[in-house]
Amino acid sequence: MKKLVSICLLCVSAYTSAEVAVIVNPNNNNTLDKGMISKIYLGKTKSYADGGKIKAVGQKGTAVAKAFTQNVVGKSSSQFKAYWSKLIFTGKGTPPDPLSSDQAVIDFVASNPLGIGYIDSAKVTDAVKVIGKF
Amino acid sequence: MNKKLLSVVVGLACMSSSAHAEIRINGFASIVAGQTLDDNTSLYGYDDDISYKNESMFALQLSSDLQDGLSATAQIVARGNEDFDAEFEWAYVSYQINDDLKVSGGKMRIPFYRYSDFLDVGYAYRWVRPPQSVYNFAFSTYEGLNLLHNTTLGDWDSTMQVIYGSFSGKVPSAAGATPEQIELNDLMGVNWTVSHDWFSARAAYIVADTTINASSIAGLTAALNGYGLTQQANNLLVDEDDGSFFGVGFSVDYDNFLFDAEYTQIEVTDSLLPDQTQYYASVGYRLNDWTVHLTYENNDDEHDSNRLNTVPVSIAGPNNTVVPVSLDPTNTNAPLLKDLTNQVYLGAKQESSTVTVGARYDFHPSAAFKIDLSRFNDDITDQDIDVLAVAIDLVF
């Protein structure tokens, strides 16, 4: 049984091994650690330390999205979805807009001074600033 | 009423879309098939014939961000046990005062329980249905105001909600019984949830001025009033009596281990409704996309024994005669009102426990398969009823 669990865990970690870069606009000078990023994506933190209103975007069902929820938020995609469905259907919150690709996230963050997103770390460009890799 | 509301909301939706406000559409659905496993038994709306309709439902939520903190939300729910007639379950306008504080007005869910707010969203929990010994209120919405305060206390997240409003509607008082009019006025409540990492705890207290039409005791109360025993009659009627609800619960989601428990107390003073206490405790274990769980529930409804024998057997009549207090004073065999009243109080006694085993399988990013087997035991009659149900829960 234990062996089975560890084999499965191996599969899971292999599946989500892609490194994720969390990016913000180059003009954003706030620092964020993993815990704070997690809170942003769980809707618990709504403003940056300097008071700016956070505009967070996610990705729609991509491998990067799966890696991000697992590595940073510490939830499976299903758990993350269940968490947000509790907030959506009770009017307590709206999840980060799911964009369709790394490029869409880069474009959003590059053009929004208060934007934050996550992408495959291999896709990072000069248009955005990386605040953490997970 | 609902049709009118629907057209108003659709109208608003059209207006706001022309004003370039974004309309967000979300939805959820549950397709549930279930039945009891023995002949001539019924539970949770099932009998011994399989039903695909009883607990199935479909819901759409429209929300519009009207900018500057203002938003409008409507949730339309079609339930199989109401022939999929679409009804507004939620319809409210919210204003985000600041990052921590939000006020909402309209039709919303009464936050009795931990899972109250998303009771219909099966995808959000592990059972086919939350433990029914606790989650047994026939009515679940109110019209009024709601103030929501979110903050952090050190490492802890805190959510406090204050509600004020009223409820009025016809709801079945028991399975198969004719729906009775229920009115809750000056409905007031507060609930507080704190959570940290894998632990969360919640407490709720709600009071309301409660009136419930009870047609089954109309004859008895009329007879009591006929003898001038108005106090005894009023003690049966649910007429502007103080109703109170108290609930505490906590939950643990540690690694792959899940534990949930809730305890609730319901009381409507000086009425035929007994004091009710309910609780459940549930453990679960997550193994990749599977969750297995085991739940024990208990319900105990009883009147305090001092409520018994408050109706006199006889009263003094004219000319020093003694008149029996019965349904028919001219008939010596007519049942005494004292006995009938005692029967109402004693008949309200209920004791039951339920054990549920089940599993959830997240087979798709937006859908889960569930199977639950529940054994309900009536501790008074010692009768067992088994219900087996399978479900597909979706969010979209």
C-alpha cells in the first residue's frame, strides 16, 4: 500500500515538474513570497503592500495552471475548483480570470501595472518581471 | 412573483450589457440516482423505486460587476423534486465598501450551517448530500441584508457575517405532509469562521420571531380555547414565538486526512416544536483523485417533561358541577384534552442516527462521481432504512 502511494506520488510530481514563474509588471516594486501569492490566488489578499489593487489572472486548464495550483497553492486542480465554487456561488469572491496561454498572461501583465500572473518559466520575456519561481 | 423578478433581472442584464458591463455566467448541476433498499421504506425523498429526479438539480448564476464595488447576482435553480421549475434561490446586489467589508441586500441563503451557503453545489463537498440529521431545514433563504467582514488575525483568516431580514413561505412540515405557511420575522444572526492552514472553526447564532401554521392541531387548540385554557392553547401554537438556532463546527483538511463535525441546537419556545439537538462527525481520506468517507449523524428531538400534564382533567362548571375537559363534555368516553395535548408533546419525540459510507472520484477537472450508502436508524421504533445513491456533480 505504502509503495503504491509513493509510486503514485512520483507520477504526480513528474506530471507537475514544469517550473512556474510568477510574473508582475516591470513597474511593480512589491515583493511577494509563496504564502502571499497563494493568498492572492485564494482571494484572501486583494491589495499589494503599497495599497495597489491586485489584478490577478490564471490559466485555463493548462499544465502550467496545474503545476501552479499544486506547487504554490498546494491544492489539486479539483480542490482548487471546489474551493472557488464555494466562493463564486455564495457571492463571496470571483476567481482570477483564466487566460488561455502563457503569451496571453504575459500580454496582460505587461499592459497592467497592477497585474500578476504565472507562466512556464521558459517563456519569460523582458516585458514582465519574475517575482518567484516554483 | 418569480417570473416578474426574472424579467427584471434579464432586463437589467440586457441594460448592463449595453452599458458594457461584463456578465459572468457560472453554473452547477447534480444528476443523482437513488433508492431505498427495502420494500415500503422512504427516506430523503426516495422510495424503493429508483429515482433520477428526486435530488437532481441544475443551476445558473448570472453576476455583473457594475464597477466601483457594486455588483448584482442572481442564481436560478431548477430542482427535480419541484419538476425542474426554475426558481430564484439567490438574487441580490452587493457593495464592496472596502477590502474587508461587503454589504449585500436581496434574497440570500440563511447561514445556519457550515455548508449552508453552497448546499446545492455538490461539487464543493464529498457527500452526495450533507448529513441530513443536521442539514434538515426545509427553508433555507431569506430576504434582507447581510454584512460580510473578512480580515486576518495574525496567521488566521477571519470571516464574520451579520444578517437581518425575514422569511415567508409554504414548506412541508414533514415528509409527505401538506405544506404549511412559515413566517420568520426580525430574523437576526451572526456567524464567525476562523481558519488557519488546515484547520477551520465556525459558530453561528440566529434568532427569529417564528410563526408556523399547524393545521393538525387546529381542532385541539380550538377546544382548549373553548374551555378558556388560552395559555395551554398558546403553548401549542407556533405564533410569534422566539425561535433560536445555535451551531458550532470545525473541520480539518490535513495532508490527505479530512475531519468535519457540527453540532446544532434549535428551539422555538412555548410551541409544539420540541427542543432539537443534532450533530455529525465525518472522516475522509483522499487518495489522488479518490476520496473515501465515513459519517455518523444523530438527531434528538424532545420536549421538556414539565410541558406535560398542564391541561386540567376537569373544570368547575355552573352550580358546583364538574365539567370534564374533553373533546365532547356530554360524552364520558370522549378523549380528554389533557391526553391529546400530552400526545402532541410526546409525539414530537424523535431519536435517530445515521451512518453513511461513500466515495468521491474526481474523474474530470469540472466533474465528480459520488456514491453514498446511508443507513438511517429510528431509535424509537428501531427501524432501519437504507438509501443508496450515485451522483455526478458538475461546475461550469
